[in-house]
Amino acid sequence: MILASSATRIGLSGMQAAQTRLNVTAHNVANVQTEGFQRQRVEQTANAETGGVTARVTQPESATGQNVDALVEDMVEQKMAKNTYLANLQTVKTEQEMMGNLLDIQA
């Protein structure tokens, strides 16, 4: 079994968290006009043992889907999730390139 290095593990967890954030905001936007809809949020927690983050979907009791500010917040969150995903992807790519170069040097 090949274990991912810490930078790859951290990057992948960041990508997963960004995907969760994007999924939740898309769900919120799609259901904003649904009567009685309760918005969801994502709580991210740093994982001190392995590095990276853990994302958990929550549903605050006071959040309602009929709020224009909430819709704007979700749209901004989508942009942030996209940029976070791309940044973490670049981290993984860079480490993979560095490992390839190291293996080339060692060969």
C-alpha cells in the first residue's frame, strides 16, 4: 500500500472540503425558493494528527432559505470553494512534480 505524503494528504483533504462546500452552496441556491427550506452550512475543522481539514455539513436552526443576503453569501462561497479547490490541486500537482524530479535524480 502506498501512503500519500503529508502535502498530498493535506491537499486532497482541502479539495474534498472545497467540494463539500460547493455541493452545499449549490444545494442552497437550488432550493432558495422552496417553502420551508433550511439552508445548510459547512463547518471545517483542522485535523491536527494528519494535517488537512475535515468538512462537516450542518443545518443551523435559525437559517432560512428566503434570505437575499444568504443567496449572495452562497454565491460568494461558491467562488471561494472553487479557488480553494484549485489552490489545493496545485499543491498536489507541485508535490507530485517534486517527487518525480527527486526520483529522476536518485535514478
